[in-house]
Amino acid sequence: MGERGLQIAEELAEGKKRNSKMERLRKLWKLIAEKGLDALLISPPENLRYLAGFTGSSGWLLISGQSAILVTDFRYVEQAKGESPGFEIIQVKQELHDWLPRLICDLGWRKLGFESNFVSYESHHKVSEAIKAKQINLELVPTAGIVEQLRSVKEPEELILITKAVELADAALEQAKAIIRPGVTEKEVAWEIEKDLRQKGSEGVPFEIIVASGPNSALPHARPTDKTICSGEPVVIDMGARINGYCSDLSRTLFLGGANKTFQEIYNIVLKAQATAIEGTKSKMLASQADQLARTVIQQAGYGDAFGHGLGHGVGLAVHESPRLGLSSSDSLVDGMVFTIEPGIYLAGQGGVRIEDMVVLENGKARVLTKATK
Amino acid sequence: MGERGLQIAEELAEGKKRNSKMERLRKLWKLIAEKGLDALLISPPENLRYLAGFTGSSGWLLISGQSAILVTDFRYVEQAKGESPGFEIIQVKQELHDWLPRLICDLGWRKLGFESNFVSYESHHKVSEAIKAKQINLELVPTAGIVEQLRSVKEPEELILITKAVELADAALEQAKAIIRPGVTEKEVAWEIEKDLRQKGSEGVPFEIIVASGPNSALPHARPTDKTICSGEPVVIDMGARINGYCSDLSRTLFLGGANKTFQEIYNIVLKAQATAIEGTKSKMLASQADQLARTVIQQAGYGDAFGHGLGHGVGLAVHESPRLGLSSSDSLVDGMVFTIEPGIYLAGQGGVRIEDMVVLENGKARVLTKATK
């Protein structure tokens, strides 16, 4: 392609990106309006990245039918101009309660939604007091999960990035298998995995890599230690990659030189529970029903109490996002959702087994994205 | 030392650690009681690590004159038992509003403080509703910065760990200077720095390393890009290490092959501003006064608007903690505080200069911990 052709391709790609952002804003505005709100105040970094392409660690969006405003401070204002074309960028020096009431007053909004699970009690209190003091006719309305609901259903471009992140994790697991042997420590293996992920293009790692062997593998969120890995004991490896902001999440349990009878049995139960959940999880199901599919297998095998966490979680710009697959979840599953299926059994003092794949719901069924062998 | 001697040394060290935790709880309880509270509910991971030694990512502490309770879920309960001896460990399955009212009811507390800048509006609302529904005679009292105030003054053992983290960063900067040359990219340099830090014992890195060259250096919180570093342009490197949870933070601005006249001038202004602040910062001063020391130098040189952030921040278990050194800060400086002094000048489109050292206040004055050359 000539230089001119390249430029046109880049402009088209840039235009496509902007159109996708516009489409997201349109969908968001529909949800905001349905709740009878004039606008929504948005703060989590992943939501800012999703809606505005802004990757700074601190900023606010104000989205109404007429306006798309990105508020940030000195540190990020130049970055915001580059990353978020089409947004009105406002630079502020002070805290939320200093600038928000003034800005809202000028915009004439009466009902402003805020993300009640992200705004602290203190911020809300200070903003409320400032609104009262300035006698602004504005109601602050708590909302939850509006942007997260949009984010939970992936667009094709997002799925491409997630798939790339899944492939990186798959490859890193193969690499780990090649170097792991009795005598190395958990920390050494974790660091080799991280180097492999990052040298192949992962933007950092989305969470601290878990390499937990023997009794440590009974801690679902163990940190790698200086413990030496011995043959015969379970080794839980849990890690992921990040590509253009999009994450992957992968767990496998290995046994160097074969497992003892108890852990062979446990491994097979977890494997069966996972296969049952992957097979049985369908669109339009409740997330809690998907959880129950795996849980029933583990309960019937007599290990119900040893599976103390939920079946899985959505993965996207955040490594833990909607939907949440657990017994107490009220989420519903729909096509386009990407999430983990990761049952586990943990025996305190002995060890644990967890097997985790990522799936996407397509045509009503779960398609497994993870290719790593089990 | 014989085996028995080693064991005694370990037991003494373990006992010392426990005593230091007891001492922290005693100081905390004094602050809680002064506010007329029966107990305090605590949630930030750094506060849990500081008070209980607990390093899980999710848990709550309840501290009163009689009780030290650590509440966590299935994933961390085994870890909590190991890390937090002496604490009553309670395992919960559900959310705060499900378990807190029941627990408080049994304990008979009437006034419970909570950290209003960490508890979300939603959590507070749900807990309040649950308390009302159960007709529990309990007042939830918003507090801010109680544990952070304790954490801001470092004990000798904490200073030893911070100093180790500072030394690692100093060494990594020397390493970076050895490999940086025109033609390498920002990302390549950042990754070499990170590998060096971690292979020498840093527990991850406390924040994403900044390597920002040319115009990118005008973004105070730039991310490393694939941009090639050229001779003559400013390169801001900002990074830190972590040892046993304790962080360091170091920035330097390099010029490969010498700076042009503008940046020579700017560099010297920033250097003078920093030296002035280090020299003039004293215990019992307001943090805002320390900020003003550096700001005056930069303002008088005509670059006041180009120094858009505060002078510095406390560093400890969190890389950004109390005290906050800025014009709007109401913090006071006292002996034992550890913080950064990091003035900067940023010219959009051209580049920026930031020079950052860590200091500890001792005998009324700032002692510089950082040894990296300027």
C-alpha cells in the first residue's frame, strides 16, 4: 500500500473507532434517559476508556443527550485531548465538590445520576452540601451498573482483542510447562511467565500471577512464594495478558510426575464440573443457574464446601467485570458476553485444583476461547 | 549461630513484629476513643496490612478497645489465620450489609466509625437500611484519615524497608543510564528498568514505570510508548520499587548528548526549586508551605503555570499516601514522615522536566534518602 493508501486506511480505522464510541454513547444515553435522568456522572477508569478512549487514571465523564464532557486535571489534560476527540475537555484543579455544582448549574440539569458503588460516601456528602449551599435545584440520583451493563456485551472488535489476550496466556502456559520442574520456586515460575507474556506484547499483567504449589494451592488467591515446587503436588497457575486494555484470565492445575489418588479424583471432579458448566451454559440463563451446574457436580461428589467461590466473572477492560457468575448473582446471560468458567476444590493444608477457561456466548451457547490443554 | 540460636532469633523477630502491631492498635484505639467512637470499621488493603499484617486484597477490620476482628471471605481465610495471629478471624460469604449489622448487634456497640472516603455511597446506604430494618441502636459515624495519620509517621523498621526500596530504584536508574541511547524506544527502556528492579527483589513495581521522551515528557503521567528516544530531548524516568510492601518513588530527567538552551534553563530552575524545598522543609511546617518554597522559585522564573501538580506526597505501604504536599493541603509535617519532593515544569508540545527525591523528616529537617545523581 502506498503512503496515501496507508493514510486513508488509518483515517478509516480512526473513523470506525470514533463511530463505535458514538454508538456506545447513543446506547448509554438511551439507558440514562430511560431512568428519567438528565445526565450521568461516570468515574471508573475502565468506563472512561470504554466511552471516551481516555486511559488516564483520574477523570470524570458527564454524559447527557447533548453533551459529552471529560473533566480531568493538569496531569492528563494533554493526553485527554489526544485520546478523546469529540469530547469537551475541561481542566479542573480542585475536587469534585468544588467544580461539579458550578458546572451543573450552568448546564441547567435537574437530575444527575451517579455511580453509587464508585462514589465514596464522603464525595457524595460534600457534593450534596455544596449543592445545598449554592441553592442549586439538582437531585443526585444513585445508579449502579449502567455502563457496566453495556460493557458486558462485547462488540466484534473487542472480541478480537480479548482473543489475542487469550492466545498470549495460552502460549505463556506452554512456556511455563517447559520450564517448570521439581526444584524451582513458585516465584521463579511466576516471573518466567510474566516475562514471556510481556515480551510477547502484553501490556503489563492484569493481575498478579498466581503460582501456588502443594498446600499453597489450597489458597484460591495465593501469592507466589519462595517455596520449592516438588513432584506429585498440585501446582495452580492463574494468569492473564492484556492487549489494548482487554484482558484474559487462565488457570490450570499441573502435577509434576503425576498426582496421588486423592488429587487425581479431585482433578477429575473439577474437570467434569467445568465441562458440565461449559456444555450447559446458555444465553438467557441466569448467571446463578450456570454456577449451579458446576456446583451440583462438585456437591454430588461430596466436595460442596470446598468450592467456596463463584463459577466465574466477566472479562473485558477489567479482569473482573459483569456478569458475575455466582449463587447470589442476579445477572442474566446474553449473547456477546465473555466470562470465565473456573470451578475449584480446595482442601486446607493439602492443596487445591482450579481449571479456568474463558468463553463467549454466541448463538445461544458458550464457545470456549481458551486453547490451553487440560 | 546454631539451630537453636536461629530459632530464638526468629521468635524474637516474630515477637517484635507482634509487639509493633499491638503498639499500632493501641495508638489507633486512642484516636478512636478520642472521637467518642466504640469501634472503627477499616477496609483499605494498606490499612489492613499495617494493622494486621494481612496482605489479601479483600477484608475488613473492626477495632475497638476490647476486640481486633478481621473479616474476610473463603479465598483469604487460611491466609488471614497465618498472617494475622492474635486477630479474631471471621469468615463471611455475603456483603457488608448482610454480616455487619448482625455482628455489631452482638457486640453491643452504639457508635461505629467508618472510613468515609473508602466506603461507597451504596455500601453505606445498604448498611444503614439493614440497621434500620433490624432496629439496631447504632450510629454510623463518618471519619477520614485516622489510620492514614498513624501510617504517615514511620517507625524505624518501616524506614529500613523504605530505604531498601529507595536503593533498588537508585540502582535501576544507573542500569537505565547504561542502556539508554538514541534509537531505543520508551517501552524498551521501561521494560529493562522493570526487569532490573524485579530481578533484584522488588515485589512487582508499585506503579507503571514512566519513560517519556521529547513532547511526551510534557505529560506528567505519560505511559511509555513505541516512540524512539532521540538525542537532545528530555527523557523523564519515574519509577519505584517495593520491599515487604514498602514503596519508593524516583524521577530523573536525562538528556542524551546534552540539552538545548531552553531545557538547560528549565532543568536548572527545577533543580533549584527542589534544592530550595529540601533545604527549607522543616518539621512543624504546613505541607502547603513546603509546596510554596519550590513554587516560588518556579514562579519567579516565569514558569508558575507550567508546574501544575503538587510538590510531593507521602510514601509507605502505598506509593501515594499522607502527607500530601500541595497548595490546598491542610496536612502538617512532623518528624518521621517520609515523602517525595518533586517539582516539575511542563511545556505542552515541547517537553518537561521533573526531579524527584524521597526524604524523611528527622530532627526537624529533611534528610534525603535518594542517592541517584542529578
